[in-house]
Amino acid sequence: MLSFSFKRFAVAITAVTALLIAGCASGPKVRTDAAANVNFNSYKTFAFMPEPATDNPAYATLVTQHFKDAITAEMTALGYQYSETDADLLVNFNSNVEDRTDVRSTPTASVHYNYYHYRRGYYLGFPLYTSEVDTIRYKYGTVNIDVVDAAKKQLIWEGISEGTLKRADLEQPKPAIAKVVGLIFQQYPTRKIPLTP
């Protein structure tokens, strides 16, 4: 009876810890900031800043094109028109992927038999409480999108997304970029109806 209750306790502790870890990696965190006293409906056109940070000095990268495609789709959905020259707004963006390491400690309890084999499982001694330490390595991504008043050269809106990257995000960057850009633009000031993820 004692061994059954003790095992249930250990399983419960492990399950709660797993849920907490899963909750921390549920999705990217998005935050935005907008300049005060700006009428976003007064702007009609947009373009991109030259030479975004995602480009190679010698050529435009595929990542840059993926960002431009995703941002163009979002800005167009908001009612803006792309204009190569004389745009009201300039959009800039950047992304960064870094390696991170977490050390996580999980409380565990165990009963060692060895010397105590004479109890033959009829009863247990007092449990020994220890911690299992796991080292977890993962990729962490940050995306910034800036919207600038072209005439005033003033930042009027900024969106930032941060989160752990999955293997699929790295293997298929185009849909991953489109998803994160969409999440950021859900909080754009003129968004009429929030989109569901």
C-alpha cells in the first residue's frame, strides 16, 4: 500500500513538472509599442528600408524575401498599397537566432533496495529525495518589425516576437516567417478584427 501511494506521488510530481516546462514553450511572446498621437489611417502607401539586416552585404537573401512577402501580405490586408517611390511608411525588419541552454532540475524520490532486499517489497523504508538535472539546448529566435513615418523619419510602431524555435521552423523558414509576422501584425493599431492563430 505504501509503495503504491509513493509511486503515485512521484508520477504526479513528474507530470506537473512536464506541464510547467511545456507551458513555458507554448509559443512566441509578442509585444508592440505605438507612438502617441499618430493617426495610422492617414498613411496610404509603404515600402521597405534599403539593405535590411537579414541581407548579405553582397546580395539579398531568401530570408529577406520571405519577410518582405509576409509583411507585404499583412500591410496590404491592412489597406496599404506598396509604392517603390514616395511611400508614406517605410518598413524595416530584423531577425536573430541564437543557441541557448537551460539546466532544469526535477525533484524525484526513490527507495533503494540493495541492502534492504530482506523487506521483499512488503513495505518500504523512508524515501530518498533527490533531483534529476537535465541540460536542454535549443534555438531561440527574435523578430523585430519597425514601421517608420518616411517624411518625419520617426518610428511610429514596433512589433517584437521572441520564442523557442522548433525543428520545423528551421527546416521550413518561409511558413514559419509568415506565421510570426502574422502574429505580430495582429496587434497593429488599425487591425479591425483580431485574427485567431
